[in-house]
Amino acid sequence: MQALNWTPALWLGFEPMDAMNRDFMTLLGRAQEASDGTVVTTWQALVAHAVQHFGAEDAWMRSEAFATAEQHTLEHRVVLNLLREGLGQAQGGDLAPARQMAGELGAWFSRHTQSLDAALALHMRRVTTTTA
Ligand SMILES: [Fe+2]
Ligand SMILES: [Fe+2]
């Protein structure tokens, strides 16, 4: 499993999104390192965070009629569904899917942050500096 380390490539320059991304990395790290007894609680925290994190980005995209909103929002929805599925299975006593997902989410997160999130952050930086 690949540990998720902060790199400058993940910095977006729009603090509300950077703060959420740091939180995501922290919570994913906890989920990756969870003992069998803490898989469910670390996943609950990760899912709760993802609801808020993805929801905030979706709301920004809606309010800005953002060009890649549809694809970005869809990716959020797919990943959130997978996270919820993993949590549900872990709550039912099957930890394997959550453990496998925790190992794979780092690569998804890096890709998502550097592509879809980066485009949104660039736009948000523009609109928040021109209207401030
Ligand atoms: Fe996103
Ligand atoms: Fe994000």
C-alpha cells in the first residue's frame, strides 16, 4: 500500500480546498493504518469528511456554472458510493474491501486533486480575487 504524502504538486493555492485536501489525506492515512478494531470508526470519519468536502466543491461548481462540473461531480458521487459501500461491508464484519480501497484511494486522490480539483481551484482563485 502506498502511503499518501504531501507534495507541492497537491497544493492548489485556494485555501478552502487545500484545507479539505489536507484533512482528506490525514483521514485516509488513519484509515490505511487502522487496526481491525478501528477500521469502522476511521471509515466513518472518512465518509463524513468526503460528504462535506465533495459537497462544498459541488456547490462551488453549481454557483459558478463551471465547465467540467458534470464530470467532477460524477467522480465525487462514484467515489462516495464506493466509500459508503466499503463502510457498510466493514460494519457487517468484512474488512477486506475497505482495506483494499484504502490502499487504492491515495492514487485516485493524487490524480483527482491534480486534475479536476486543480482546474476548479484555479477558477475559484480567479473569481475570489476579482470579486474580493
Ligand atoms: Fe474534487
Ligand atoms: Fe477536493
